[in-house]
Amino acid sequence: MNFVVPADHPCLPGHFPGRPLVPGVVLLERVLDALQAQHGELAGLRLPQAKFLQPLLPGETAQIELDEAGPSRWRFRVRRGDDLLASGEIVADGAGREDPRA
């Protein structure tokens, strides 16, 4: 899934004045949108790991890549061309958790 955050997005004026960068939370929102577009509504999503390596600027096109990593578990990458901007893992409700009764 490709996306562009427009220069008039409401998060940009405060992040950072005079040199806007797309906040990581906006990238993660787009990743979750892409995941749910492929798999429908998912309950109890967690992000046990997320790394932000390079900034995305307003108006730049980014691409989200999703790979299944097990039951209710996905790895994601956000790229701008060949550049890796962010990566991490998403886990849906209950996946990878220990039974507290054990």
C-alpha cells in the first residue's frame, strides 16, 4: 500500500515548525490501516517492536510492506523507494501471550 501525507496534514505544524516531519504515530496509523484493509478489523493490537530509521517528509510517497510472522502476528516495513523508514511487529489480541494460569 502506498501513501502520501499531504503538507496540510494537521499534525505537521507542531512537528517541527519550519521543518515539518511526519510523526512516527502517523506512520503507525497508516500501517494499521493497511493491515486491517487486508485482514479486516482486528482486536487488541499491540506493537511490541517499532524502529524509526529515517524521516518521511510531507508530500513524499511511502510504501507499506506486511509479512505474516505467525498466527495473528505480522512484520511491517515502511519504505520510501529503497530507503527503509520504519520497521516493526504487530500482534493481535492474545497472540504470543503466556496463560497467566500456567
